[in-house]
Amino acid sequence: MLHMFRHRRFTVDILDKDADPLAKAIEPPPTETPEERASRLAREAEAQRRSDAIDEEINRQKQEMKKAPKPVRVLLLGQSESGKSTTLKNFQLMNSPKAFRHERASWRAVVQLNIVRSVRLILETLTEAYEGSSTPTPSSPIEARVPSPTPTAITAELLRLRMRLLPLQQVEEVLLRKLTPAGSAEFEATHLSPINGTPYRTFRGSSTQISGNGKFKEITINSTAQWKIAFGKLVAAARDSFDSAADIDFEDPNDPGVVLNACADDIVRLWHDKTVRQLLEAQRLRLEDMSGFFLDSVERITALRYVPTDDDILRARLKTVGVSEHKFTLRAGNVLSHDWRVFDVGGARSLRAAWAPYFDDLDAIIFLAPISGFDEALAEDPTINKLEDSILLWKHLVSNPLLKNTQMVLFLNKIDILKAKLRARIRFCDFVVSYGTRPNDYDSIANYLKKKFGSLYKQTHQGDARVFYCHCTVMTDAQTTQSILINVKDMVLRQNLVASSLV
Ligand SMILES: Nc1nc2c(ncn2[C@@H]2O[C@H](COP(=O)(O)OP(=O)(O)OP(=O)(O)O)[C@@H](O)[C@H]2O)c(=O)[nH]1
Ligand SMILES: [Mg+2]
């Protein structure tokens, strides 16, 4: 302010003083004595000194700000269901466990919705088989090992079970209404088709067997913050922690958990029914490998006082449509502290155009390739193999000039499902022709894929001193994931410090 004042005074000096009332007001009085003049000059000198000190401090702070490291920006990328949001959850669990656990009530509803979805999938498959409308499996090099049960194999007991489980349709409605307010555009986007709707189909290409779930829509969420607020009604009181079951309003008679609890025995019966298992196998529907699979924990999850565990939250499936962000501060030693921003975007094909604006000023991309998807198709396009889509996406990203200075980290994810598929004798070479006659075991396949992704990276990063980082991951396993994420954080931070010439 003093600075401005001085400046103004200087300006008015060269103007016509008589015309400027301010200049006139601050002019020394014509009757000023020599003592008064000396005192005024001393005051002005002191004001000048203080003003200079302030300017100096402002400049010093500006320089400091220039030197301080910018926030580390990390973007999670990969196709839909690759595990991006699960990675973000792991970051949250690691850096702000209290906030992560504070959201148990919201995740409780998502887990309930996931279980209802699995039941509905089975019921739809059952209905198709009963009505004899299930898609005949076309001839292909890979024959179905289990013949599909005939409509007559569907017993009266199974049909009664189907009837008794119809109320779950209402549960789905209630949960969806809670998730997205009725009438909003999002509600339409998330509404699932009726229980006897379009059948789930299994597709086969010439060299690729693929499966897609056509019109079986997923629950989608536009903003994590908003949908969590929508579950406020399940919260009896705002507390610091959700570790206490008392935080969920279990007495609410409209709680969807009540109907789920009443249906629990029937759900278990349905899931363990021999004909149902035979039907699913004939249709090559491996529910246990699908996102949001909880049918092996029905009793626990349908208990009236069910509260999701950390593990349940990591397994719960909610498709991302908007962008989520997680901010945290990482302390390196006692001196340095770094702000981090991790961005999670939707991986569905129609949402990928929204990725590019995040490429600017990015420190690292964590790319998730769910390698268990070698025998699956994209939900959005049943003609595209998931693994092929991941490889093409990776190729595009590593050759993008905007990302030439961005550290790329590759997670070959869902290796637990890959191992389960190999145990079930599904052959990798039946879907990836170039794999040839190599052994159908986990190590050989993981090595083959590391080389495949690695060679695409090296093609476009020749002469780059940076190491190619690749990890095999199970994002639903918090323990192993956290040590990998700590490694990645250290590495990205080191690169960031080198880039900002602090070390
Ligand atoms: N078994 C297993 N499941 C996983 C793994 N990683 C993620 N999942 C599950 O896969 C599902 C999909 O994961 P998300 O993190 O929602 O996938 P996404 O990449 O965010 O998908 P979009 O939001 O559609 O782009 C969730 O139910 C996760 O719990 C894994 O390594 N193993
Ligand atoms: Mg997501």
C-alpha cells in the first residue's frame, strides 16, 4: 500500500498539483518549520524502509513458491473394469483410511446391488433355457464341455425359486432410486432392464471366444461425491468413523437389506443348484470372475446388520462415468512434503475422449491391463477382445507425443482371475494365436505379456534412460497392492524431484 502511495505521489509530482486534490492534501503545509520538516522526512524515511521490507518479503515468497514442487499428478487409465477405481480406493485406504471407512454405508448399498445383479443374471439365464430361447452355441474350435440342460431339466422347484426371488427386482429399484434421484438424467442412464429382459449371450469369433452382456446395463455414477451423499439416509448420525454398525440405520423398515435377508436362503439354493451350475457352464458364464461377485458370501452380506469390510469395498463394482480425484500429502523425511493428485476416469470406449485434457502436465500414468480378459469381449462391443483392446490402448498412449515425458507404469491386473481360468483349463493360445505352443501356465503367460507390452513401450521410447515399470497385480488384495503402490509413489516422486532439479 505504501508502495502504491509513493508511486502515486511520484505521478502527481509531474502533473499539475493544483488540479489534483490528493496531491494537494499530502503537500507539506507552507508554514512548516525546519523541525517539523525534519520530523516529516524522518517519518517518510521510516515508511519507505517498511515499504521496502514488505516488497522484499513479497519477492522472497514469490521465489519460494516458484521453487516449491508442484503437486504430483497421476492419471489412472485402462479399459472399463480394468481396476482403475479399485486402484484409487487402494490409494485412499493407504492415505486416508478414516475417510475410506467413513463411506461404508454407501458401499453397503453397492454390494447389495451387486448381489442382486448376479441373481438377476442367473434368473435371466434360467428363463431363457426354460423357454428354450437360449442362444445355441455355434460350432467353433473350442467346444462347450458341458451340454446345456434341456427345458425339461428345469424343475418345478427351480421355477418356484425363481418366483420367490422376484421381490429382488423391487430391491434393485429402491437401491437405484437411492443412488440416483428419480427424474434425473442419471437415473435413466443407470436403470437396469426388467428381470425377464434381453438375454445374456455368448459370442464366438473364428479364433476368439468372447462374451458380452449386451443390454444388461451396469450401474453408473457420475460423481463419487454426489452418490455418496445420496446414501445419507442410511446414516443415523455423522460420526468420525464408520467402524461402528450403529452408524447405519438398521431399523429403517425400507432398508433393502430386509428383503435381501428374507431371500438369503433362496439365493444360496439358486447359486448351489446343480442345473443352474450346468446351465452357467454351458453358457460359459463364469460369475465368480465377474465384477462385483459376492454370491459366495450371501449369508454374511444379507445379514440384517451387515457392514462392508475393506475387502468388500475393494470388490464392489460401480462403473465410473465422470472423473474422481484423490488428493493427499506425502511426507518425505521431515523436510519435504508433496501434494499428490490421483485422477480416475471412466474407461468405457465412449468415455475415452475425456482423457486427453488430463495429459497436460502429468507426472505419471498408471495403466491397468486386466490380463484375465484374454477370453472376454468388451461389454460395449462384443466383437472386440478385451486383451486386444488393452494392447491397442497401450500402444496409442506410449506413442502419444503429449505423453513423451510422462512416466508410464503398467499394472498387469486381475492375475488371480487369470490363474483361476488357467486352473479351469481355459487355454490362452485358443484366444491369442501368436502365443503358439508355449505352456499354458501363469509364469509363461505373464512373461509373454510383459514382453509384449514392454516391446511396444521400447519401440517409442528408444534412448530413454527411464526404466519400464511393470507389476503383476491383484487390486482387490489391499496388502500386496499397497507395497506396490508405495514403490510406485517413491519412483514417481524421485522422477518428479529430478525434473524439478531439486536433487
Ligand atoms: N478378482 C479381481 N477383481 C478385481 C481386480 N481389480 C479390480 N477388480 C474388480 O473388478 C471390478 C472392476 O473394477 P473397477 O476398478 O471398477 O474398474 P474401472 O477400471 O474403474 O472401470 P470403469 O469405471 O468402468 O472404467 C470391481 O468389481 C473390482 O473389485 C483384481 O485384481 N482381481
Ligand atoms: Mg471406475
